[in-house]
Amino acid sequence: MSKVEQTIDVDVPLRNAYDQWTQFEDFPRFMEGVEDVRQIDDRHCHWRTSVAGVRQEFDTEIVDQLPDQHIAWRTTGGDVRQKGVVSFQPLDEGHTRVRLTMDVEPDGMAQKAAEAMGMLDRQIKADLKRFKGFIEHRADATGGWRGRIRPEDADTGSGAPMGSPDKGPDTMREPPGPVATPEQARRARRTRPWRLPSENEPGTR
């Protein structure tokens, strides 16, 4: 597998950035090539993507999720093999650093794989910029899930996620709130226009 990592600073509080990232069915609104994400339950999603004319479907499982700190996942079936973690670091009360790291197993020969990884790196960078524009324009997240998912809760036999923190005490910054179902989360969403930040805008990298 090959590793891809990108970081961006967003001008919203930590909780807002984290809560928005838990709304997986909103990902098509700022992730290029993601056509649909269907959340099956708290841990599992089904994805449909189309990149460079290639359509793919795959399933993912959340293997470690700690509110306001990180979400780690892996694919469990379908056309894509990857695992990764997104982490959140408060810079101050109104700014948050988002770091996305992925291990991806590309298809094809080495040259094509290298080209694919370069394309993926650029795509992740652009997706994070769109996420920045989306959440900064809204200011508030479209929803939020504050539950805890532990590595030992993951399906047996699938291995550990790249970048997953070591198991330790079950600590949270605050108790989990009420668990919203995917249908409740969908009803709470509202579509609003937003703009893509420019290359020269502070906080992008």
C-alpha cells in the first residue's frame, strides 16, 4: 500500500469541524468523484464513486472513533482497498487543523499505480479545500454524532487501521450526545451555496 497525507486549517471551532466530518452522507457535497454515501449503521457505509470515468462501489467500516480527536476506517469489500484516519487538532477557539492520512492499494502496473497515487494526492488536497469552504461558509455543522467506537468493536479478522491510536483508557472530552439515525440526520440538513477557497487564502496548504 502507498500512503497519502494532506493537512488543512479551517476557520471554525474544533467541534464544528469534527461534527461535520461525522455526516458521511454529506461527503458528495464537497468530495469530488463521490456520487453517493449511504450510512448503514453507526460503523458501516456503502460508497459509490466515479473518478476519471471509472465507477466503483465499496463498503467501509469505522474502526476507531473518538469525538473531537480522530476517525479511523478501512474498506471491507468492493472495488477499493484502503484504510486511513482523519484527525482534528484545535489551534485556538476558532481554528482547527484537519489531517487526513490514507493507505491505498492501487490497481495496475507500477507506473500506472504511481500516476494514480499522484492523482489521489491532488484529489485529497482539493477535497480538503472544498471541505474548508463548505464548513466555513456554514459555520455550523449540518449535524453531528458524538458516539465512541473502539477498535475492539470492529469486525473480527480485518486487521488494524493505519494510523489508529493505541488502545488506551476510554476518555472523551464530553459524554456522547443522543445518537441520531441517518434519516434524522438527512432531515436536519439544509443545502446552502459555498465557495472554493483560492490558493492564496490563509489556512490552505
